[in-house]
Amino acid sequence: MESFLDPLILARWQFGLTTLYHFLFVPLTIGMATIVAIFQTAWVRTGKTHYLQLTHFYGKIFLINFAMGVVTGIVQEFQFGMNWSDYSRFVGDVFGAPLALEALLAFFLEATFIGLWIFGWDRLPQKLHLACIWITAVGTVLSAYFIIAANAFMQNPVAYTINEEKGRAELTSLGELLANPVALAAFPHTIFACFMVSAGLVISVAAWHLARGRNLETMRPALKFGMWLMLIAGAGTTIVGDQLSLAMVDAQPMKMAAAEALYTTATGADASFSIFTLGTPDGVHELFSIRVPYLLSLLSTHSFDGTVEGINDLQAHYAALYGPGDYAPMIWVTYWSFRWMIGLGMLHILVAVVGLWLTRKGRMPQNRWVWKAAIWSFPASLLAMSVGWIFTEMGRQPWLVFGLLKTEAGVSPGVSGLSVLISLLAFTLVYGSLAVVEFRLILRAVRKGPEPLEPAAEGEPASVVRATVY
């Protein structure tokens, strides 16, 4: 019963569940803002009404998602004071700086201009109204960077000094904090992945309509756009992911060792990457494995004969440096989440390539499995990004701030397990209800499809079409 009501375990479950739930909305907010801006730009430049229909259609989905993201995101910051007060006390001076910038600069930028965009149809000049959605898109990207910079401090603490008298970390340089090498590597990887998720949504929705022969004039270009975006974003995610792996090895070598379940330090051909492995979690008994020689060495060091440190050697090093304890994360979680992330990402690039080939020169596939595969693009891409985030956070354990603060030392000392359990159940119930509302609203918008637009009023240019106010 005591372990069931352990405040640390319950607080970790609560933060993990609420964070993962909130993270479902983050990539869509970032990616869809830019996609909607691109569609509206295409309409302004060409005057073609199907671009305006796509702007409104995907704009509605973006707004629903944005609203839910705001609601669930607010809860996240409350938890730092509720369940993780010792963490907030120890590193709040450093960790709070980029979060404050995100709220005061990026979020207010988003909120202000998204309001102007919503209510500015037929009220603002066309190009000024277009600028509003672009500024909103820039705000979402800025917001992402500040959040990533805060998280990067947990992965690779920089720009701080320990005040021994007060027993806390204090910020020494905001510029150095924002220029954290892990943040600089993780940011483009995250943004490209967000575009993959958003491209998956565009592909799924367009494929659903095209499979039923509906809204062909609007959904054909949407499908092509989504597949090209998926291909470009997928290539970008792969390229910058290589730089992120180098930063990860430099800052947290244990995470890379755990990603491969590499227990013994290996060099060259022995530092292989396993595509699939069956065996015991402790790495003692390996029953079956498909391996690519040299690949782990190449990913970790950009050299075929590089050395990759193993879990056992790193464990001994950390025990000598930080004291007794288990410094390895949950190996099965890091191993499989890393492979699901990579595997699903590669699958999406393949789907985009095949889709572009099958729809070349106006062709429309007749096989139902083609459309079903396309419709699954969005949930599969969202799963890929979610497991990638799980790998990032679970691979950092047992640290809250790597090398500075263990997870067990960050939990609030005055909060009982029962109170955390009650709030966990309450959040789960509320979030479950919100999930139903979110899903039904988006599903209703998707099924309804793009709405017909009113023609231009007398005396107006032919390119002007009366827009529906959201």
C-alpha cells in the first residue's frame, strides 16, 4: 500500500500523463499555424478560391487544437509548485527564465495576433490580415524554442552557479542558457518533427475525403502539399537528428548506451546498431538480434572506429562521481521508444514517396489499402513524436537535472501520496472528457469538409471572396 501511495511515483505518473497529453496538441499548433499561413498566402497571391477554402478548413482544426493546447498547458506549470516544489526551489531561478520569456513574449504574441486573425476577416486589409497568421506562426516557433531551452537545461545544465548559502542554482547568463548546445540541436529536430505530424494530419484528412470522392478540387492539392511537406520535413528531421545524437552523446552518454541497450563499451564493428533484439533487459542473454555493424559508432562519433561507452562502465563512473545508486534509465523503454521513433519516421517518408508516385500527373489510386494507409498517417506520426519525447525524458532518468538533481530529490516534501492520487484521478477524468470533446469537434469539422464560399460583392475584385467568420 505504501508503494501505491508513494508521492514520488504518483507525482511522476501525474506529470508524465499530463505532459504527454498536452504534447499531443503542441506539434499540431506549431505545424498547422504555418500550414494555414501558407494556404492563405497562396490564396492572396493567386486568388484561387480552393486555397481560401483550405485556409478556413484547416484553420478551424488549428483553432480547436490551439484552444485545447492552452488549457492543458496551463496545468503543466502549476505542477512545478504543487508536486515539484523542491525542484522549483533549487533551479527555478534558471529554469524559470525561458519559461517567463515563453509566456511574456511568445505566447502573448500568439494570443494577440491569432485574435486579430480570427476577427480580422473582412475588417483588416488583406495583406495585413495575412501578416497576422504569419506572426502567429512565428510566435509558436518562438514559444517552442523557449520551452526547449528550459528542457535542455535539464538535459545539459549550463549558465548557472550554485549558491551554497541559499542551496540553489542561480542563473549567470541568459544568452548562454538560450544557446545551450542541446537546445540548438533539439530545436530544429523538434520543429521538423512538428511539421511531419501536421503534414500527417493534412494527408489523413485529404485522403479520407478523396477516398469517398468528396471535395476533389480542394483535397487533391491538399494531399499533394501534405506529401511534399512530409517528405521535406522527414528529410530535415533525419539530418538534424544526426546532430542531436552527437549532442546527446556529449551531454548524456548514458542515454545513447540505453538507446542501444549497450552494456559493454564497444568500438568499431562491435559498436553495431540493432534493428531488432530479443533478450533479457539486463543484456546478459540475447536470444536473437538483427544488427548493422559500425552504425552505432557512426551515429555516436561520426567515425567507423569510434568508441561508444557502455552502461556498465558509465554506471561505475557515475557511482564514483555522484555516490552509490542506479544511474541507468529503464532500458526496455529507451530501447524500444528509440526504435519506434526512428521506424515510424522512416515509414512516413516512404508513405510520402509512394504517395507522390501513385498520384503523379493527376492519377488517383483505386486500391482501398492505399487510402487506408494514407488515413493512418496522422495517428502514426503523432505516435512517432510522442515516443520520441518519451525517449528524451525517460532517458534522462534518474535525474531531473542531469548531474545536479535526482528525480527523488525534486518532489514536494509536504505533499502526501493520497493528495497526489486524488489530483491524478481528477486530472485523468477531466483530460479524458476534454479528449472526447476535442476528438468530436475535430471529427465533425473533418467530416463536414471545406465550406462553400460566397462570391465577391458587386464592385469588388474577382479575387475577393467573402470569408466565414470563425
